[in-house]
Amino acid sequence: MKRKIISIGFSVLVLVMTAMMLMTGVSAAAYTTYTYSYDGYPLQSPDAYVPSRVVDMETIGLTNDGYDLRDLEVDKEGNVYLVDGKNNQVIVTDRYYRLKFTISSFINEYGVPDSLAAPSGVCIANGYIYVCDTDNNRIVMFDTDGNYFKIVPKPESNYFAEGSLYRPVAVAVDKFNRLFVVSSTTYQGIIVMDDKANFSGFIGAQKVSLNLWQIIWRSIQTQQQRDQSEEYISSEFNNIAIDDEGFIYVTTSSIDEEKQQSVIDARDKKGDYAPVKKLNSSGTDVMNRNGFWPPSGEVSVLRTSISGTPTGASKIIDVAVGPEGTWSIIDEKRSKVYTYDKNGNMLFIFGDFGQKLGNIPVNGIEAITYSGDQMMLLDKQNSSFVVYRRTEYGNILVTALENQNKRQFDAAVVDWTQILQRNSNFDAAYIGIGDALSRSADYEEAMDYYKSAYNVANYSSAFREVRKEWVSKWIWTIPIVVIVVCVLLSKFFKYANRVNKETQLKVGKKSFKEELLYGFHLIFHPFDGFWDLKHEQRGSVRAGIVYVIITILAFFYQSVGTGYIFNPNGTYMSIFGQIISVVVPLILWVVANWCLTTLFDGEGSFKDIFIATTYSLLPVPMLVIPSVIFSNILAQNEGQLISLLVGIAFVWAGMLIFFGMMVTHDYSLGKNFVTTLGTIVAMAFIIFVAVLFSSLVSQMVSFVSSIIVELSYRA
């Protein structure tokens, strides 16, 4: 009996371990699903899609060993279409991935036997199969049973350059039977043909970037030379898809990699050099790029390879339209899928290299398509495709987007809340809840959710509504406060003006108050102000130091007090950092100017230069402090006022320093301009010498410490 119990226990243990190994093998989809934070850090996410099976040629019912699979599509019935360029055929399977028929040869309308030659793309639309017969330079149409219908020949137009090739590699068809063709040798954009296959024009040509030398060289070239120069040729597209609303998604991998990466680093949302675009019927890019990062694939890329890790920007080779306005692109370099919503927010990323279920070999991924709640990726290396099923998390995500699109905001909030329970790092969920709350007029709570997702634009919109309510509540108080502030400022300036006039007639030492208030005369009357500052001793070092301290405090207040809309990251500089950032440039300027002007007959002493410079700083706190206050009551599109105030402060202070040095040294305008430039150069030289000296001291200390360590070992 005991032996039997041990045997049963051992069998159960083996079964459990086997199940765990199988589960590990399945989840060893060996890839991690993730998104990116506002700061560019990857954030792990639950799987939205997991691999369910791999369909190879043997599963389909074919035995030929040699295939060159180039495209993958699925129709509404679940039939799968595989384009095989090597065997010049389109393989069609049923929804269970069993072979239905192949399309390779046919009898054309002239009764002549014909066949496909290295086809590259396929599209199923409006009851027809459109095949890009690449090497035959045409598109061939078949019905859904694989019977030949007609040939769409090369479009004829004067817009095509003489001798140009037409090699269709991808095609999309809208509900009006208009054809949008990607030709691998056509750089003017997407070729558009009407429902009768007549050429309509080009749309969506890529923007060409030129450096200064190319611009100059282009200006002296002939038109023929310009047309023949590859430097000025627009990048061609490589794939295309069309959604139910008729918007066209196109991809390209021929954009300069450095240019593409610079767009990502700068968070450029224009789309001029984007590897994926969403075009309307006229070819205008209408893609929303409201996410943290432009939808271009990988965000955080390595500059140098580590253990074979791919480097540089993503190489986008295909796009597919998913449910509820979502769309996905694939990166050939990394075998990854990047999925976004209709606003350009990143939803999830998954995929990796390898031979485990769900992974695709290096440079093996070729195409992507959706089929209901499934996603399929074409693996050209293994002549197969991987079927991924949507998980519970993915279903909730799609439901949330559906409710949001249908404006069922209460239901959307429930869905987004479930998403956050599974993935607290999912910024799109915070934005979704914020959108729902905003449409329910609960703006204050919406602001909290937008803030959690660093969504400044929507936060600003909600804040504007809250501000509107606040203004309507305090409609009579606000004008009174503004008037009181203006009256107090007016009285202060009148008081300062009166004190300055009285001090002008005063003989002897000035009081500290008089020295401080003189700054408010100097900033509005710089020429006679700086003259009196030097010759009548209207200022002092102690007052100048006070102005420096006020400037430091103003910058510190700007660092910690700027409103969320204009400082969403909450970055700030410590008071010590602010002291360094103000005092070091000030001392460098005073020392450099004194050294230089001593050699060029300057009449100002070190003390005079210091006092004139510090008094010139007064406009900075005068305008920076109000700009910080405004940053807490202005919306994002009103931020020009803040930039204007800060800009005026620095320009005003700079002009005061310039004219202050001119009056202090009794220089002409031209001589003062030269010495100002010389002072800036001298500041740079002093910094260089200081860095060099500190480096030498560091090396000496290191050398001495090394000797001491060596002696201690020998001892």
C-alpha cells in the first residue's frame, strides 16, 4: 500500500512538472510585452497577444521545400493568402489553414496562357483578389475562387519619367474600387488609379532633406541634373494598408536612419520624416501623433551593438489596421510589433528573435495582418506564419477603445480601470479615463488622470475649463485684485522716484534704502543712471549683492514654482545650483571685463564693474517672478506670454550691462562692442584654464596617491 502511494505521488509530481514545462514553453514566447514612459524607459505590460500556433507549408498541405513568402493577407471569411515570389504563386488556405487552391497560371482575355512572375503583394477587396505581379510590371485581378478577371497594366502618364520602371510591390483598394499602388522604383509617391484603372496622380511623396552644401550645389545645377541626382529624390514607400474610413497607411524604410532617429529624439510630431504615415484621399498626412513619442517603432535604441543587439532606428516594412482604430507596424531589425491607437498613443510592443513559439528569426519578419481577434506575422525564414490570439487583457483594451469611440464614457471608465488594475503603468488608460471624465464635465478629477500620464495638452484643456468656472465664481473679485496690485505698484514706483529725486540733491553717504531704490531709476534711465552710479556714488556693493541674492531667489522660485503645464516633469535646480549658475557667470564677467578694459584704457575699477553689472540684473527678478505666477494660471496655448516676459527680462538686462560698461569705461559704442566680445572670449579662456588646471591637479593627486599606495605595499 505504501509503495502504491509513493508511485501515485511520483506520477502526480511528474505530471505537474511536465505541465509546468509545457506552460513555460508556451509563455516562453520569450518576449516581453512593454510600452515606453514619458522619459523613454521601457515599462513592462501584460501580454495583449500570445502565440497560439505556427502554420508551415506542411500544415497547409504543401511539400515543396523552396519558398519566398513576401506577403500575407486574410479576408473576412478567414481565408489566408500567401504570396510566394519564388514559385510565382499565391497560396490560398481556408480558415483552418488547409490548402484551397493556388494562383499561378491563367488564360488572359486574349485567350493566351499567362502566369505570374515574382509576385510581391496581395489585396482582397470588394470581392476580388488583387495580385502585384511585380516582374511583369502589372496588377492581376482574380475572383475569390481564383478565376482570372482582368489585368491592370502599367499606368500611362506624362508624370512618369521617360524610361522609368513600374514594379508594383503592394496595393490597397478602397470601397470605391480606387487602386493605391506602391511601386518599388517610383519615388513620386503612391500611384492612384480610378475604378477603371486610369491613372489619377501621385499622393504622399516623402519630403527630401538637403544640407547647406546640397542647397548651394542645387542652385547652380541644370533642371536635368537636378532630376537625375539621387540626393534630391524622395524616399519610396514599401507597403500600404487602408482602413474602413478610406484613410491610407503607408510605410517606408528608406529614410536616412540618422534623420529618423533625430526625429524620435526631438519628439518631432510633424511626420515629415516618419516611417509610417496616414494619408487622406488628397495625400495629406493626417496621422495623430499625440503620444509621448512619435509612432516610429523603437524609442530607446543603442548607438553601438551589444552582444548582437540591433542598433539604430527601426526598419519599418509593413503596417496593418486593427480593431477600433488601432494599427500596427513591424520592425524587420528586431522582429517586433508596435501597436498604436488612432491618436498615436503607444498601446503595446512585443516580439523578439529566436526559435521558440512566437519568436521570429533575425530578419525573418515580413508581413503583418489582423483576422478578428487574431494577429498573424509572416516568417519568411521558416516559410510559415505565426498566429497570435488576443488575451483577456487585450480584449478589455479593445472594449475600452470601442466604448470610447462610441462615446459610452461611463463604460469606458470601467474598462480603463480594469486595465489599470492589471497594468498600473499604462498611460493610455489614464488618458482614457481622463477623456471620459472631461466629457462628463468632471474636469478637476480628469486633470489628476492626465497628470498621471504626463498628458499636458489634455490637462491644459481641462484646466482651462476649471479656470473658466473659477473666473465665473470670482468675477467681481478678480478685477478688484488686479486694480489693487496695479495701484500698489504705481505707488511703489512713485515712492521710489520721489526718494531718488531727493537723494539726487543729497550730499555725502547714501543710506542703504536709497542705494537699493536707485536701481529702479537706473533701469529706466540707463545713460545718466550709470553715470550717477559711478560719479555720484549712488550705488554700493552691498546693494548689488542684494540684487544678486534676489535674482538667485527669483530663479529658484522659477525652478520650483512653475506650473505643471510648463514643467510637467517637475524638474528643478537646488538653491546651491542656482547660486552657482548666477554667481559664477557674474564673477567671470566682472573679472574678464576688468582684465580686458585695464589694457584698453577703461576708466572703470573692479568695484565699478561689479556694481554696474549687479544693478543691471534688476529686470530679471522683476519679470521672472510674474512669469512664474502666470505659469500657474495660463493654459498651454497661452504660454507665449511667459516666454515673452522672460525674453524681455534677459534682453533688458543684457542691454543694461552693455550700456553700463560703455558709460562706466567711457567708451564709444564701437569700442564697447569690441570689448564686450573680447570679454566673452576671455570668459571662455578663463573657463578653459580653470578646467585645465583642475585636470592637472587631479592627475597630480592621483599620481601622489598611487606612490603612497605603492610605498605602503612595499612597506
